[in-house]
Amino acid sequence: MNWKTDSELIPLSWFKEMRISSPVVFNSEKNTWDVYKYEDVKKIFADHEHYSSKGTESAMEPINSSILRQDPPKHRQLRMLVSQAFTPRAIESLAPKIESIAQQLCDQAEVTGEMDALLDYASPLPIIVIVEMLGIPSVDRDRFKEWSDSLVGNDGERYFQCQKEMSDYFSDIMNRRRLDPQDDLISNLVHAKVEGEQLSDLEIIGFCILLLVAGNETTTNLITSALLCLDSDREARKSLIEEPSMIPQAIEEVLRYCSPVQTMIRIVKKTTVLRGQTLSPGQMVNLWIGSANHDGEHFDTPEKFDIHRNPNPHLAFGHGIHFCLGSQLARLESKIAIQTLLSRFPDYARDRTHTLERLDSWMMFGVNRLPLVLTK
């Protein structure tokens, strides 16, 4: 791939070095462990006896009340409820709406002959879908995008502040939905019961925040990374134009190669030994998904972007009970977005007068802008 250097966008050389020399390494300053190999990352994802998904921040932070940060049995209860909105039938029913959004965004870009693939296409598409699922006024889309970016950014103060802002925002909507239910996800959540108990306000807010981030940031960066990869690999692009049925398989390779979520966190619950290292209760563990998905012990020629890769057991959506609830929606949105843009602008090209820059986020991978020149 000629659009990056490892050190600037995806630190593939660093990941490889760490997998070889220090696959499990302790950061004494932060009291955290970093885990780089596929086998170890996958194992920890599934080990709920020794590792907890609960965060290190205040228990009152809404994101800590979401299914992302819950262990069994609470996790099972919450997931059982919210998964009703993500059944295969429910997701597939969104396809016409997603196609309409993609076409409208391409119509707008066609007028000028150019677009920023991030700002004008990959970002608004999933935001519009999530906003409609939740039942949020369309005029608030820009606020949602700003909140979403802050939640995955590196500004800790803004991270906590935007959760407070979102808590106030969703509390107001929840109160209105209790009095006047609508055909939307928030109405369903405020009236639903899990094993006879209603969800707390904090749990509902936490899920709304999680859905916003997971449903927006992951898909946005997946779409932009796909367009970036296909700009460099013209043979792959030609294959997908000629045979659109291959797009889902190509998206799986984008998920592996440019994993939108680069790392996930676990907290050690019980003393355990991993590759000769003793991990103690309370210590944080960074699971480097981006490294695991380039582990040569599990992927042949991992440094190569290969849309024909099969099998492709990447960990981009996690593993085990915390496997991403919205993975099917992300895949559907990305498939439609890529297929629509390739059909409308098969000869699109990245504007190479613009220097690519990575998002200011330690946990997400993506670029902060992707200007394209469009030709039919």
C-alpha cells in the first residue's frame, strides 16, 4: 500500500516488532499491560474469569453502564434486550433507506465533481441511520458527530464533558418518550423489561452513547479505509466493479488490514500468568486488535491487502460474548456505500495534493479527511 508509512498511519512495523520481542509487556508508568499477538488477544476476549470488561472510570459514567462494559450475567440480560433491534430481519429492512441515503450523498457530490469521502459521505451516512433508529431530530446530527468524535479522541476532559452533555440530552428525550412513545429505539428501551426489571436511566443512556459511537465511528472509518485501499489497489477495484458480489469479502479484508477499532481494554480480575508474565488484579490490559489482525501465525502475508483472502478470521469486531452487536449493520452500510460509489464514480481518485493524516485517537484508526476527485 503506497498511501502510508507504517509510523504515520498504521504502525505495522511496530506491531510486528512487539509480537516478536515483547508480545506481553508492562508499562510501569501507567500500570497497564499491552498484548499484541492474535492468540492472546482472542483468548483474553473470551476469558471472563480472569478479565473484566468493566471500565476504570467512575461507575456513574454512562458508557460504563452499557453492554460494552458489563460482565455476565448483567451483560447477557442487557444484550438479550437490545439485540432485538439488531436481528437480521431488522437490519436487512434498513437496506432501501441506506441505499437512498448513499445515492443522495452521491447526487450532492456529482454537482461539484469532488467530495471529501469522510465529511461528505462516510460520516453522514451512518449518522443519519443511527439518528433515525434512535428517534433523534435530524437537526441534531452535527451535535452527534461532534460528541462521537470526542468520545474516541485523546482529549480526556472533553471525553467526560460530552458524556455529561449527552446524558442531559438523552434524559430529556427519555422523559418525553415515557409520556409519548414513538416508533423508535429509545421508546422501546424506556418501556422494555429485562427479566421483570426495567432498564435504569443510566443503562439506557449508556446504550445510546455506545450505539452512537459504535454505529458511527466504526462504520465511518471502515468506509473511508475501504475507499483508500481501493484507490491504491486498482486491480481490486476493477474486480469489485466487475463482480459486486465480492464486495462483502473485500470489506472483511479492510476490517482486518485497517481495523477501525485498534484496541480494546480489559481489567485483570484474578492473578494470571500470560507468556511468563504475571498480571495482577486491577491492572488494565490493552488488547491490540490492530496487531492481532496482522499476526503472521494466523494470516499468510499479513502485510498484503488481499480482497480474495479466505478464510479471514479477523478480530475487528471482537470475539465471544462481546462480539460487536452492530457488526451486521456496519457491514451492510459499508457494502452499500462502496457499491454505490463504485457504480457512480468508478474512476474516483484520491486528491494527492492533500496529505493524509490519522485521526487523533489512540483507539480508532481512520484518516481525518479524504478528498476525492470524481469522474464517471
